[in-house]
Amino acid sequence: MEHFRNNISSVWQRQYTTQKLNDSYGQIIEANLDLSVLNTLEPVMDQEAQINQEGVLVLKGHYATQPSQVYFQQKFIREKGAWKLLGFYFNLE
């Protein structure tokens, strides 16, 4: 998670230490899920990308995998001319 933390927004870095990220995403890591199949798939966007009132870019969608689908929401904030990850959520249904 150290590499992940080094590449997220500074806002998120201030809120989450590497240990807190490990705790938050630990179940995913321990489940040893192989999500590499998603690398070859195009996501289906469930709504248009939008920038909210706080200037946060929000992406919501899913991958049409079977038998379960992977739903995601990503939030990005503009920092030093680049979009940096501010939040990440996913769910298997």
C-alpha cells in the first residue's frame, strides 16, 4: 500500500497513513482477488463523469463480468495540474 499511497492525492495522504490504508483495504488484499481480468475490459459508465461543487471529478461504473459484476466509484482532485485519486470504492455483486 505504500506505493499506492505515494500516488494518491495529498489530501487523501494526509487523511490515511499506509497502515490505515492497509486496514481499510485489508480484506480485499487478504481475499487474494485476481482482478487482472479487468485490465482487458472496458468499463461501463453508469453515469456521465461529473465535477461536483467541490471540484471533485466523480466516475461511477461497472465491469460487465459474469457471474458477478464489479461496481466502482472513483474520485479525483486536481493537484499541480494533474488529476490525483481522492477516493476509491468497489463492490462485487
